[in-house]
Amino acid sequence: MKREKLLNSKTYWMTMIQNDLFGAINNYLKKNKINKTQLAGQLNVSKGYLSQVMNGNFDHKISKVVDLALACDTVPILTFISKEDFIEMDLKGWTYDMVPTPKVKSIFPAFNTNPYVSNLSIQPDNSWDAQSHFVDLQNG
Amino acid sequence: MSKFVVKDVEGMNGRQAIKQLVVLDNRTDIKKIILADTKGQLEIYEENLETKYENSIEKIYALMDRLSNLRPLNDHEFKDITPRSETVKEYEFKGGDLRVYAIKIPNGKLIILGGYKNKQKQDISAFRALKKLYLKSLIG
């Protein structure tokens, strides 16, 4: 299957979200040394429901995803980036990893203009011209 | 006895290799093989699927992509099915009613056979027979 076709499929992105949610729940279970039944009790849901979620059989409300994420001591960060840009960079072997970014402006221009930072909900101030600031710094 | 070569699974670009077995006729001269023109087990399986399985095969590709990128996978859709006596690990990918069987190879997985939910038993037997032949061919 061509990668472009795969990245354009709904199933691909559903699988990513479902398995990321599985990863968050599984990490929480391991970290807190509890089992599914105990977590289901904490969340006030049935064990069957939790198993369904963990088996990738999950297509419920956004509010439930948020509930589950918070209950597992995680925050769900959902970002929307250009499909065209994503596929172009993916084919070049790049990936979009989340990195923490300070809210204040950085004196390092590359940091402020890094396209892999701009997809975060915490974004650098776009009104600040990093390039000209860099030139100013160069000129003293 | 058949001859075997391996080739990459198209659409994967992660850190862990996802390859597929290519089964050749015993008389084939391996040196003259052009891999791009020779169909692997996954390609043959995918080509012969009915259109109703489109989402299911996309799911399997999505799971392989996650595996390739070392991201968590739920153990319902990607299972270790290795019998106790076996030394080479065996895995099953599950996407809807489809199943794809693989073995562990250095730095990755090798797809051996594709099958269906309602033929699991026969498919696993065929998969293990093919696995045995392939491993035997490596010893010479």
C-alpha cells in the first residue's frame, strides 16, 4: 500500500488515536501497579468498557477521551496540521514529535521558527521577527 | 523445496524494519530476481482481497506502522502467538476479519502469510509450515 494512501485513510488516524489512548492507560496501570478492574472502579465505568477501550474498540465522545486521559494523569493534546505538509515531511522521513516550548520568546531564532514547534498549542509569538532579531544580535 | 527472499513492505518508514517473505519457485535463479517486480506474500494477499476488506487491511498497515515507529500497540490487535517450544517469535496482526502472521527477524518483523478470522486454525498451520521451510532454507 502506498504511504500516501495510508496517511489519507480514516482507519490509520483512528488506529493512532486508539492505540495512543491504550498506551496512556497501560502506562498508568503499570506505574500505579493496579489492574483494569481497579481502574474501572476509579473511573466509575465497567471493566468491559475499559477492556473495549484498551482493545482499540473505541469510538466514543471527545469528552470521554478527555476523561480517560486526565484520569491516567495525562493531557490529550490534539493538533491539526496541514495534511499536505505532513505527507511531504513524512515521505522525507520526518515525524512530528511533541516538544515542550517556553511561552517566552527565545533568543535563538531557529527555535522560534522551527516548524515542528509551531504545531503545538503553545506557540511562539508570531509578531516577533526572529530573523531580524537574529541579524540585530549579529550586528551587536 | 521453494526458494525465499525478503523485501520491504511498501508504505513503512519507521525505525524497525517491516519486511515480507517472497516465495519463489525452486528453479528460479535468485541472482536474476528484480525485487520490485516480484510480489511478496503481503502484496499477493492484499491484491486478492475483496473491496469490503479495505478498512481492515488499512488497519493492519496502521498497526505495522506503529510497530515500525516503536509506538505502543494494544495486545488485542498485535499478539504474540509463539508456542512454548518455539524459539523464533510469532506474531498476529488483527484488522477486522483479517489476520496477518509474522515472525521476528533482526531489527524487525517478517510477514509470512495473510489470512482470515474464520480460517485462523488452518492459516496458522500454513503460516507455521512456511515459517519452518523459510528457517530451514536459511540453514541451507
